Amino acid sequence: MKKARQARHAEPSKASLREIPEIDFSSAKVRKNPYAARIAAEGLVVQVGRGRPKKLLEVGETRPRSVRFPEAVWKRLQARAKKKGLTLHAALREAILTWLKDAA
């Protein structure tokens, strides 16, 4: 036996839109990026946060790679990154870039 098809609505109905209360933007709170000042001072050019980089800040195509460490090393890395106010992967990127800069 076939199931009955349900109609799919692409948009909400006018009646349901009237029921939605208007948003009060005067009470909205904006959180500042905790990494922005540090990145501006250090000039880090690799994407640190989530999402797509802003225009003109792209560094080109990137490819994900995997790195294997024992669990104890990952925990130490995560603790140090948290202490510096970074995500784990941002701390790894920063460490690799620093290592490359020191080698040059």
C-alpha cells in the first residue's frame, strides 16, 4: 500500500507570518571576537576561525591533512591552546607557521 503524499509548502502561510512577533534589535547583544586583537597584532594570515575567510584575506586553496598523536599529547595541546585562547587546530596552525618562519 502506498503512503499518501503530503503537500510541501515552500514558504510559510500569511497567517503564520502574522503570528510571529517582530524582533527588537535594540536589545540584541553582540559578542566580540576574542582572537581579533591578537591576530591583528601578530599578523597571522592563515584562517584561524570557522567559516570562509573574508574577501582579500584568502590564502589560496587548502587541503585537510590528518596528524596522529597519542591521546596524552592531544590533551596537552588542547590545554595549552585553551590557555592561549585558541582552538586546538588554530594552535596547531600557529605552531607550524612559527616553526616554518624560524627555519627560514
